[in-house]
Amino acid sequence: MNRTIPIATLPTALRVEDAVEAACASDISFIEERLRRGTSVLVECEKDLSLFLYLAVRARLRRSRDAPKLVVIDGRPAPDTPSRGNLPRMLEQLTEAIRGSVDRTIIVLLHLDVLTTTHTGFTLEARESIPLLYENPEAVLLGFRDPSFEIPKVIRGVFPAKREITGIPREALPRIITQREAKALHATEFDPFGMYKYVSGLNPVRLRRLFSELEARREAPAGRSLAAEVYTEIRKQTVTEDIELPAVDLDADIGGYTEVKTRLKEELIDLIRRKETVGSEGDIAAIESLLPRGVIFHGPPGTGKTYFAKAIATAINASVIIVSGPELKSKWVGESEENLRRVFRQARQSAPTVVVFDEIDAFAAQRGTYTGSGVEHSMVNQLLTEMDGFRKNEMVFVVATTNFLTSVDGALMRPGRFEFLIEIPAPTAEDRKAISKIYSARFGLNLSDELIAHLVRRTEGLADREKNIPFSGDHLQSVCRALKRQSLRTGSAVFTTEDVDRALQRKTRRAIVLSKEEERVIGLHEAGHALLAMLLPKATPPERICISQDQEGALGYVLRAARTRPYVTTEDEMRADICVGLGGQTAERMVLGEVSVGAYADLQQCNLIARAMVEEYGMSATLGPRVMLEDESGRRGTGASEVRQVKIDEAIDAILTAEQQRATELLGTHRELLDALWTLLLEKKVLEGEALTGFSATVSGGGAGG
């Protein structure tokens, strides 16, 4: 069957009552059947739909000769009766109906939610209505509740049958759109598939009110479609105030991350776009069955997980609802689950929608790890229920973000739910370069290639060593914002590497004034690191040597080039890193005859590398491939014997001792180069670019050992 149908087959005129009957036929049949059996029914639908649903059910019931009597509890006073308020009057009407004859009678509560709803406790009317509703077990009730209202569970329990009505089925669209309205989109053909993604969450009453405005539009000229223009108007009217229509281009606004972009395009975006172009209903159904409903983005903080979700929404012309995991949780029983239902109801009403659960591990942690009231377990179940309850043709997608994928409940990661687990790692050098160019253009900085290269080098590794947080796109944006503020203050758009370094300094620290002797020690220390990095073939060379305070408070540092093969690090390369790390302390001992506390962080890092070589990577000649495994608590080697622990310590000592000896021999052999680099560093304070390249060439010409 083709995706388009002739406009001539659509109705010429349409009442709201007819639209409700056409769109909610199965729901109306369900309600009618249960009421005829004598079963009370609770209908959950929006307020503007409830009256029309009641009228449709009443019309169905009256078709039979033995039609039941319907008593409507709506609070309207009888003629010539002074009004005492709707709620007291509703309670009075309910009392009369329950305590009167209920034989072949259906009591209709059009505003059950208004009568009984409260967020702080039972209303007075709710307290009085509860015993009334349970007083006569023979009474048949038809209650209506707007989903945005919560009613007490004890009142929900009165109704054995419940029916929630959200949105409209796609196959009903040709019966609830008139010919004149369809001609505002296209002159001869109507495409229900193209329209449905924008109206799937509307109830038929709202849809008729929305499309009645199309009667005033001019008809589309022959051979030209105005659908895109009309859909844009519809989109503005179906998105509520607290829902965002993002404008984030996956390629233009997000730098780098080529693999992530390719995966999203191939697995989701391209499929949805292809759905808009295929011509048969069967092909559309096949594509809809393949679309993933959920994606989990995981990775360190600040890497753009939520930004990627907004880019997906932009690519498929969807709105975005961003929900914070911790904010969903409530101390009140059942309220957390209701919060989830509300989010998904809102998403369906504003479809197409991408729902983003930020920090999903806040309520969807691995089972057995909950430390709260246990509401997390109920929330996970509710989330799964909502995701499993999607219509295949509903354009609602769920994106979850987390910094700790291992802590997320495994039930969520089963195929068919959160089908794709996509890592958004810390950006690589190429990623950071692309991100920097985007922010440079966005803020009008016009940073040169040299400055961008410097920024990329300076953001290698960790932004916060104490918390183990790597540099991310957020840090690069922060630098560009700082440079823009500087430009506005000074009126100059010319920047230097010092400006970039200053912009990277996020923590305000008191400037440290070094004495000449302290500066000499620090210079010698950094010269020892740098010279070994130049001498060792397996070490990455230095790109910047500095003996001034950096953004993390270090009084000196050597910035080394990133490895070209970061995922295949060899034993020789790890040993070279240890040797370079010990170079600062070794240089101090060799030249000054004593060492300072400046090697504290170096020694820690060297010990960690050596321990990893022995315990994790099997690089010990004495212990061989035997490695220490982690237990359930994450501790390593708890089951090792005392003898093996001693051998481990000896193997680690052997690696550290050998590399310290190599550092001593190399620095001793090249003492003249060490002194020259030390002197140059004390003079320049910072060595990079041509000055550093020239010295490195001297080292290479003099030969390297080890």
C-alpha cells in the first residue's frame, strides 16, 4: 500500500464528536464492554477529551433497548437552587446516587480528579468520598481523570478496569482530517505518515482545534507541497513552554568524534530520514521495527553527551526534554513513578521527542546496590514499562547519559531497550583541534593554527589531577570564552601562548615568588626530565618546558608529545616513561648532591607504572604472565600469598632501580647537555617552538643511548 492517499477519499466535513469516535473507537468499545458487564472503569485522558468520550460511550450504550441509566456527577446545581460550590455539590450528588437505586445505573464522575486530588494529603471531599465509593459494591462507576492530576490509590482501587488514552493511532488520520485541511498541505495527495510524527501525541479534540485553523490557509498550488511550512506551524503549537526545540548541527556544531557521528547517522538518523522517502506502508513499517528506542551515552564529565542528544533531536526535527535523574526521585510513595509517567506523557504529546535522562545512574543503579528507600527499583521498572509501551510508529526516543556505565542496571541495557551503548570519551588531539576551531569561529577569535596547536598540546592529559578528570570540550569552550573576555577588555584580538595558558588557569591562586635558589632547583629538575625525554628513543619528546606556575599550581613542568600509538604501549615505552619520571630527582642528586620534595608526584607516577607492569601486564621476568586479579570490591591481589607479595615487591623494585640507574648513566654521560639546557631554561623560563627544536637537534646530533 502506498504511503499517500487521494484527498478525494477524505471527509468533506467533520464534527469533533465524529473525530473522537474515529480516533478512539477501540477505547470506546473497551469502556462500553466493561460497563455492560457491570465493571467500574477509570479513564485517564486529557480534560478536553473526557466530555466527548463520555458522549461517545453514552451514544453506544443507548443503541440497545435495555440501555442503562447514566447519572452524571458534575456539580451543576439544579434550577432555582442556590449554588454552594461545585465540590460540595458533587459530593452531594454522589451521595444521592450511591445511596439511591443503582440497578441498571452507571454513575459518571466526569471530574473525579478535581474531587479527590491533592499533593499534600486528602482533601475534605476526598475523605468523605472514599467511604461513599466503597459503600455500595453494586454501583457501577465511570470515572475520568486527567493524567496531570494524581488521585489517591485507595480511590483508584474502586475501579477494576482502567484505560489510559494518549495520542491517536496513525491509521485514524485519514478519517479525522478534512479535504480542505489536507489541500493546505498538498493539492491532490495526503501523506498520513509524514504528518503523524508531528501529531501522534495529540488527542482528537486538540487535533481538530489545531487543524481547523488550516481552513483559513490557501490551498497548495498544483505540483508544489506546502507540508514543510504547515508542519513548522504545527510544531510550534504542539511544543509546550518547558520543552526545547534545539538547533545543534551534528557536523557544524560538534567538533571531532567522527566515529560517534558515523554510528549515530548509520544506526538512527539515516534510517529516520529514509523513512520519509520510502513510498510503501510495508517499507515504512519495516524501518520502524528497526529503529532503536534507547541509546546510552557514557564517558567522563563535560564530553558533550547531552549535546549529542540535542544534535540527534535537531537532525530528526524533534523536541528535547532533559530530565535530571536525581530530580525525579521523591520521598513520597508512588510519586517518583508518577514523575516518570508524566515525562513520557509529555514526550508523546510533543512528539517527535528525544527524552534525555541525565545521570540515569542516580535512580537506575545496579540492583542490589541501592542504599535508599528502594524507590529506585520501582523507577527502573516504570521506565522499562514506558519504553516497552511505545507504539512502533511513535517518534519518541530515549537517551540516557552516565559517567559510570558499570553502575547502570543491566536490565536497561538489554537489546530492544537501550540498544546502543556509545562511549563519548575524552577528546583526542584531533578532536580537540576541531572543537577549538569551532569555538574560535563562534566567538570571533580567529585563532591561528599555531595557537590552536598550542591549546591542543596544553590540554593533553588531565585537567584535574586530584579528581582524575580529563580535558574536554567544556574546557576548550571555557578557554575561548576567557580569550573573548580578554579581547573585549583590551580591545585587541591578537593573542599569545601566554594568553592561552592564562585562560587555562581556572583556579585562582596567589602568585608564588621563587627565590633564585628555588628557581635553580626547579630548573635543574625539569631539565633532567626533558633531557631524558630527548635522549630515550622510546620516550615521547618534550614540546614545552616551563619553570613558571601552571594552571594546576605546579611550579614547573615538561609537556611531552602524545603517543602516536596510545593503545599499543610496549614494555620499553613504559620503562622509558619511568626513566624520564626519575630524571628530575636524579639530576638534583647528581648536580646538587641532595634531592628536594619536588619529585613527590613523579615518584608516585613511576611506582604506579612499575606496579601495573608487574601486577597487570605480566612484564616481570621473574613472575612471568602471572597477574593479580581484582576481587568484587575492586582490590587487586587480595588472594596472593605472602611469598608472592614479596616477589611482587622485588620485581617492582628491580624495575625502578634499573631505570634509576639508566637515568643516572645517561645524565652523567650527557652532563654538558644537562648544564646547557639548565642554563637556557633559567634564562628563557619557557622553552618551546624553535628554541626547543634547536636544542633537541643538538641532542640528536650528539647521539642518544638506551
